[in-house]
Amino acid sequence: MIIVNEYISSLVPRDGPILGNMYKEIEEFFKEEIKNPIPFFSTTVLLAPICEEVLFRGIILNGMLKNKIHPIKAILFSSFLFGLTHMNPWQFVGGFFIGSFIGFIYFVTSSIIDCILLHIFNNAFAVFSMFFLIKNEDVFSQKTDIIFWFVLTFSFITIITGSIFLLKRKRKI
């Protein structure tokens, strides 16, 4: 899911007069933030996922589902709000996508703990990738198309298989 999320977010342009400047500012902000790894990690990987999942899945999505709003509309709306709170186009796209997936997981399992753990894992992966990529900025210049498409295909198959499994599990409960 993380790989698919990263790919979809990468489709948002990172250059141009408006987006290019915004992307450079955000990149500089993160470079400054990771100079203090303990507060950055604890906020990004622990505090944000707990607070965001309680708000967006536990309060907003759960409230909409309890008020008989169609699950797809409820998931998409809460994901849209989740994406907006990240306040930039790249994290909006990623937030909307991963928020929809986590919203689906919440709908199927009704477990806020599962959502928090998925969010923690997603953010931890992103932070560790950021640490790695900032130190090795030319890592992806050697990426081959075959590996990329294999990983993307494997990710989609895993997502579809997991979704079918969760839906069957929900129907049995």
C-alpha cells in the first residue's frame, strides 16, 4: 500500500512556478526537521497517527457510518478531510489514498487500533525512507522499470487479495 501511495503521490508535478517553489520549501522544512530526529520521529510516527486516526476514523467516519451515510461516501469524505489537513498537494493525494484504505479497514474491522497501527507503520516507513533518501539522494536514479512494475503489480495483487479476504471476513461476522 505504501509503494502504491508513493507512486500515486509522485504523479503530482514537483516543478513549475507554484508547485516547484512549494515543493522546495517543503523539502527544506523536512531537511531541517530531521536534524532533531527524536521529536520529529515521535511526533510523526506516534502522536500524529494516534490523534489523526481518533479524529478521522474514530469520530468523523464512525459518526457518519452510525448516521447511516453510505460507507463509500463516508470513507471518501473522511479521507478528503484527512488529505486536506496535510496542507500540500503531495501529501493531500497520498493522504486521500491511504486515508481511503485505512477508512475501508475501519469499515470492515471497526477497530481503531488496526487503523492506528497501519498509520504508524505507514509514517514510520515514510520517515525511514526520508532519512535514507536525504543521505543518498541518487538512490532512485538506478531504479529499473522491470522492478518498479513488478513491485507495483505485486502491491495491487496484495491489496485486492487482502480486500477480498476482509470483505469475506466481515460478511461472516
